[in-house]
Amino acid sequence: MDQSAADGWIQLEYAKKLFASAGQNFDELAQAAKQPGFKAVPLTGVQASVSFDNDIRKHSSKNVIGILPGSERPDEYVLYAAHWDHLGHCEAAPDGDDICNGAVDNATGVASLVALAKANSEAGPAPRSQVFLAVTAEESGLLGSAYYGDHPVFPLAQTVGGVNIDALQPVGPSRNVVVVGKGKSELDGFLERALTTQGRVASDEPTPEKGFYYRSDHFSFAKHGVPMIYFEGGEDLVEGGTEAGKAAAEDYTENRYHGPKDEYSDDWDWSGILQNEQLYYLVGRSLAESDAWPNWVEGDEFRAIRDRSRAQAK
């Protein structure tokens, strides 16, 4: 259990500036930290102000797991993940509605998970096993996926990688997808090949400062070395381009995200969601049919963990 009073992340460029402001060289200290006996170095003159307001309650919840056993290498696992929880009662809307249904975030992801399980079942077993994991308590701090990472049902050293599905927007088809954490792992290659079948491209996330890579369930697996790819429909919409896409994203964030108006509507346009569902299928299925073991790129923060776990597995 992490007993830190506060955890946080900062982009590399700004971390180096922060260290420099305290008279320290980030690169030199990063190398020194890799040696036995290294001790924390104070950043003299640097201060941070942090405060918390917490409400604590205890309750029990469950992760839900399904598996399609592999036909040739059943002890190698490809993982599909989506979180089934949401916030329950929340701050009421002006009309008094205080139920956060989470229709987009993340009933769409759970529906996708079920559809992927059905499609793979109908296609027949792949050489590798495919695991479909609906995790709980993502909105409470990735608790369900973190629990699975600490108590895996299937060995993480034998988990090839997978996809995380979180909040699919019903705004129509797009010319691109946004990859949260683009360039971190070799799974990008699997996505690129799938995208060519649709004539689409992968884009960097437009707001990396919001730290989305560390705010969804793929992070819990990354911390244990398992490469997971997380991508969403992009903002370059077929109908309306980037202007329409940005407007739709802002509208959702301001009016429905984590609020009682994230509700299902018969007016939803499912075509873009189906586009992305096909990508999830192609990425996961190609992983399950290959003998590749994708890794994090050289120098990535999770690379060493993966290297150790794979070495132990071998």
C-alpha cells in the first residue's frame, strides 16, 4: 500500500525546470537514483501547497472476469478491460436529478467489452487466451484494477498486453483516434496496422497536461509492466471536422462528464463507436493470434518492470 501523503505527475520538461530552480540537474540525479544506496535529495527553496477534503466510507464491490481459453497457448493471455462503476448519487442538476448514470463513462465501455467477448467467441478460439475484465471502483481511484494488479487471476508475466476501453463518445465517425500515452509501447504498431484497414490515423492526446494516462485502468496494469493501449475516437469528425469535434468534446465535459446528465439517448450516433469497436477487436485479436510479446519502448518508465517479469517467466 502506498503511504504517500500525496502522489502526482509532472511532464519531463517541467520536471527538469523544477529541479534546475533548486540548483539540481535532473538527468544527473536520475542516473544516480539507479545506483544502490541513493538517497532523496531535497529541492531547496521549492515549496508545494497541498490540501485534501475526504469523505470515507466502506463497502464491498466486485470485479467481473470472463475468459475465452486459447487453442494453442492457453497460458498466454490478452486482456480487455473496462470499468463498470460510476459515482452513484452526485451533485444534483437544476431539475433535481442527482443520479450519475455514467452512460458514456463507462456503460459504453462495458457494452463494448460484452460485444468483443461475443465477437471473439463467434470467431472461435484464438491461439492465446482472451480475458474480459470489468473492473469496479475506477472512479474511486482505480481500486478494482489496482486490486487485480496486486492479486491477478492470470499471471501478469504471462499477460501479453491488451486494450482499455473508457468512455466512447456517440458523436459519429472520425478520421483519427486519440491515443492516450502514444509512443510508450510497441502496441502502437498493432493499432497502426488496424487503422490502415479503416483509412484512419493515430493522434497524440490534445491535453496531456490533464494526466489522463494516469487516470484510467490501463495504468494499474502498466505499473506491473503489462503494456495496455488506451485510445478514443478523435476530434477530426467526418461531419464537421475538428471544429465540430472540439465542440462536442467541450459540450460533454461541461454538461455531462461526471454529472447526472450523462444519460443514454435514442438520438445517439453509434457509427463512430462501431468504428472504434472494430479497432479494439482487430488489436486484441491480432495480439491473441500472434506470438509477439510487445514491450514498452526503450527508456519508458515501465520497461524495466516488464523486462524483469518476462525474464522470470522464461
